[in-house]
Amino acid sequence: MNENQSNRRGFLKAGLTLGATTLVAPAMAITNVPAEEEGFKIAVGPYLQTNFNNSMTILWLTNKNAAGWVEFGEQAEQLSKKAYGKAELGLMQANSKLNVVTLKNLKPGTKYYYKIVSKEIKDFQPYKLTYGVTVNSAVEEFVNADRAKEEISFLMMNDTHDRPESIPQLLALVPDKKQDFIFFNGDIFDYQTDEKQIIEHMLQPCVDSFAKHTPFIYVRGNHETRGKFAREFPQYYMHVGHTAFTLGPVRFVILDTGEDKEDAHPVYADIVDFDDYRVQQAEWLKTEINSKEFKKAPFRVVMMHIPPRFSGDAHGPKHCTELFEPLLNQGKVDLVLSGHTHKYMVHQPDKALNHYPLIIGGGPRTGTRTITKITADRNKLVASMIDDSGKEVGAYTALRK
């Protein structure tokens, strides 16, 4: 949560100094020869996202504008189906570096094989399109989760704050790699700078570790609302805001808690409105807790970056308590998962305040980082929080009511 970030840029000054004057000797003059143009390639990916509705969204980035698609099937040797990214009004997704392709109508519990393909667009004229080379990934695989499965398992990470090495290090602490998904509970970055930061500090570590075959879900934290690239940031993910979905015995509800500062804070220069955004989410949450999917689920888990309690007196946390806690209590939520405070803690239910248990993950420095594993069947939900030494530092078990 430290806002004072070090300058990441380096500067190189070279010259031949004679007395107080800087000169370049003719024999040492440097000729600016253009470097060989980088070849067309996949910059990062593929990485998977889903809402567990018998669909899988596959994303990747190329280093130049292109047209892309996904070839897939139930056999690695026969990728007989093809899917394209969809734009609007009859146009396919093209002439972009970012590719987002959703495979629909997948069979529950079925393994699929796929590869991504991109064809470089060299020149895009009104009546003539010139293609360059075509590149593709290796054949990868994923299992389309059965929403009716009896048992589920997932991991939560939070508050890594531009420390990409934390992603593989924390994942290595959980030997069982067969997770239904990985959940990032905000503040994976300090602030949003550019596409390169998103690739190097999150996407590439995820791709290298798991994201080609296991989807991840992401809700932004307050730090993802900051910086000049914050408005472009969501396009690199299937979603980063509030949503709800069911997997196995659990109804998952994700809330986007926005910024912890007041909207009128000088650093935002009158260009944010998180108060109204949270109010809208509270109205949505009222509908959600009264839905059949929510009420009938054996367990209800809410995931939100800023905890609904126990996170200080700043405006954002207080607004979250005011808006969301009465609804969480009314909905008889079985578990809330949060981050933000950088102090890992398990808060037990309190009949006078939070009727729900609250697990807050730690971070971002070595010795304070955590990863939380949650498993659930129709009778029991178990959460175990592990610090970066591999020690369990928090646990909670909920039994079906």
C-alpha cells in the first residue's frame, strides 16, 4: 500500500569530455543504423478466464496487430473446431494486439485441447488487407469444469504489489496443482502504468505457472484504480469487477470495492466516482442474495479486496462496512475473503457485528505474504492460509447449516 514508488527508468549518458566541453570525436561518431525489425510473435499467452457456464475465454497478446483465432477439439491430434473473437455489429476482432476468444457450449467435465493462432496484418487499407506471417502456440489443454461437481478447490492470492516472483513462489507452497481456478484478490500492481507492466508483472508469471490450463479470476484492488493506464487495464481480462457464479456446492459473489480514499481526494483530480459505484453494487448485491442460486447453494463465499470490516477508518473501508456488511449478514454468508491490510488474519463471526467469518490475506513483503487454499463439498468448507515459509497461519471450517 506504499504509494511512494521508486523510479524504474534508467538513463545512459555517454560522451567524450574535454575540459568543460562535451565533444564527440569524428573518428568515434556513432551512425544511427536502424535495428532489424522484430519478427511477428506471440508476446504472452494463452491465458484462461471463465465464469463456469460451460464456456472458456482464451486471451493472448501479439507484438504487432493481427487477426487471431483458436483451434480446439476433444483430441490433441484433431483440433477440428475454430473460434474467433467477436467485436460488434458483424465485425470479427482484428487489427489488434489483444485477442479475446470465447469457446461456448462446452461439455461439462470434458478435457479440451487447443492452440492459439495469429496472422500478422502488415497493411490495412479500406479495400485491401495485406497479411504477413502466421504463428501459433503449442497445443495446450484444459478441463471444462462441471458446475454440478461434488467438490471444488481454489487458491487465493492478494497484494503482491508488482512483485511478479511472488506468484510462482506462493503457488509452489501448495503441492496439489489440481485447482478449479486461481483467484487474485486485488492489488497485484502498485498502479497502472502500461501494457508492459501488465505482461511482465502478472500475465507472464501466470502463463508460466498455470494459466494455459487453469483459469484465473481477478477483482481489482484500490491500487488498480490508480495510474494513467487504469482505464485500459480491464480489457486484458474477462472481467475485473463485480460478478457472481456457481461452481459445485458454492455460490461465489465478487465485489469491486474501488478506492480507499474519498472521491474528492486531490490525487484523483475530479475524475472518479467510486461512492456511486459501490452504491450500485450494493443494489446488485440485494438482488443477488435473494436469488435462487444464492439461497439454494450449500455455501456462499464473498470475495472483495477491501474487507467489509477491520481495515481502518479511511473513507473506502468505512463505506464498504456501511453498504455491504448489513447485506452480508442478511444473506448469511459463510465466508468472506479479502486482502488490503497487508496483515493476515482470521476474524471469527461476531453476533453483534460481522455474522460471517473473514479471512484477510497478507502481503506483499517476504515474511508477510500468504496464499489461501479453499476446498468445499456439499457438507463442509475448509480454508487454510499459508505464509511464504509454508506454515499454516490461519484456518476456518464451515459446516453446512
